[in-house]
Amino acid sequence: MENMTINERLKELRIENGLTQKQLADKLGLGQTTIATHEKSHMPQLDSLIAYADYFACTLDYLAGREDAPLPFALSEQERELIRVFRSLRAEMREYALENLKLLAKLD
């Protein structure tokens, strides 16, 4: 991923997370054409960059190409899968899933 532009990194993150431009736009409250523009050439505004970083759980430095790892710590493949599945849920299902995970943790 060396020397990637912010635009290329955004597209790569979207694809790695199995999202279409429309799906990502819906999750971020942006238009699909905005996502397409950000992936092709236009530099996103800071508020959009923060939204991307929050959604993809990465740093702004990672988006800007200043870091090679999306997070300052490493996640296992199982943890990344858990995040991907959790993010694919509707908001009300996320609450349900989180509560059930907390219950499972108490049983352990």
C-alpha cells in the first residue's frame, strides 16, 4: 500500500469491507456520487475524512499514507471479521448483538 493516495486508500478500504459505493454512502450519510468523487480525484473535506476514519476504524494518518497500518495496534483476523459483520448490521441489530456479546462475556 505504499505511496497510495487518499483516494486510492478510500477505495481499497471500501472494497476490503465488501461495500458498494452506495452502501458506504448510506452508512456515512453521503451521496454515492460523493463517494465516487472521493475515490477518483477529489480531496475529501476534513469532516468526511473523519467519518471515513471512524467508519473504517483507522487513523487519519493511515488515510493520508503517513502510516502503513490502519490502527496503532494489530487486530486478529477473527477480530477484523467481527468488526466487518458488526458494521454490516442495521443500527437496531447492532445494539442487540452488542448486548448478547456482553452476556456471553459474563458467562465466560
